[in-house]
Amino acid sequence: MNNENLKPFNTWTAEAHRQASIKGGIASGEARRRKAAIRAYVSQLLEAYHECEQEAKEITRQEYNARKRAERARRASRQQSEVNRTQTEQPGH
């Protein structure tokens, strides 16, 4: 920043001060709207990320449950075949 171009407000005319204030107000509004848009966009991104993360957890949970059901079915099948085998091996049947 070039300090030679800076002038204290008390040396400005009323009209020049008013014009600078108007420009500053307009720029401030634009900056606020830009920041609000960025916040909204980031919020949407985070929400989408959170939803994807939840879906991934749900898929993992479903896969885990499917594996457990398959393991239980295999175990029950083995137990049933063991029971059938022991029944056929016992004399008197």
C-alpha cells in the first residue's frame, strides 16, 4: 500500500466522503453476499459428505449382517448334517 495516496477522512470534502462511504457500503454488501454463498455451498458439500458417510456405514452394516447370517446358516447346516450323520450311524435306526 502506498502511504502517500492515503488521506485522512477529516481532509476530504463531504461529497468525496459520501461517495467513498457509498462505495464501501456496496462493496461490503457484495462481500457479505459472496461469503454467504460460499457458506451455503460448503454447508451443502458437508451435508452431502455426511450423507455419503452415513450410507457407507449403512452398507457396511448390511454387509456385516449378511456375513453373519451366512455364517449362522453354514453353522446350522453343518450341525444338521452332523445330526443326520450321527442318526444314520447309530445302530437300531
